[in-house]
Amino acid sequence: MRGAAIALLLAATTARADPDPWFGSDKALHFGFSSALAIAGYGAATTFSPSPKVRAAYGASVALLAGIGKELWDASGPGGASAKDLTWDLLGTAVGVAICWVLDELVFGRLAAPAAQTN
């Protein structure tokens, strides 16, 4: 009797397992790729903008467009769209932009530097 109860309990917990867990292996990929894209976008924006705000917006846009595009692609049929995936994309984007912002301030001192005067 005890064995049957344990088997029933295991079957019930397995049936309710979340097919899209918050900490699934794909969430790390979403976070990592979004961070990398945000960093790459921020870095690319340094070639055309001296403004940290513009660079941050550009980096965030690159990463978020990729993440949203991926979820729209999944929603159209190839996979399952996931709000959890998009949440990890947002977190990765924020971390990637924050890393660049801090590097701009601490390493390069660009944020506090006054704009160059031209005469």
C-alpha cells in the first residue's frame, strides 16, 4: 500500500512538471545571448555616438529586437513562445547595457567627462 501511494505521488508531481521552468537551460542561453547582443550593440554605437544614452538605447534595441523577434518566430509555429524566455532576454539586455555603462564610467571616464569645446 505504501509503495502504491509513493508511486501515485510521483506520478502526480511528474504530471504537473512545468514544461517551461524559470531556470531551464534555455533561459541561460536567452540571458547570455541578450547580454552579448546588448554589449555588441553598445560597442557598435560608440563608432557613431559620443552619448552614453544613445549607446545604451542602441545596445538595448539590438538585443530586444532579437529577443522579441525570436519569440514572434516561436509563436508562428517552429517553437513555443514564452514570456519566461522574454523575461530572461530583458534581464540579459539590462545586464549587458549596465556592464557597458559601468565600463564607460570606470574605465574610460566618458560619462563624467565634459564635452570637448571647439573654438
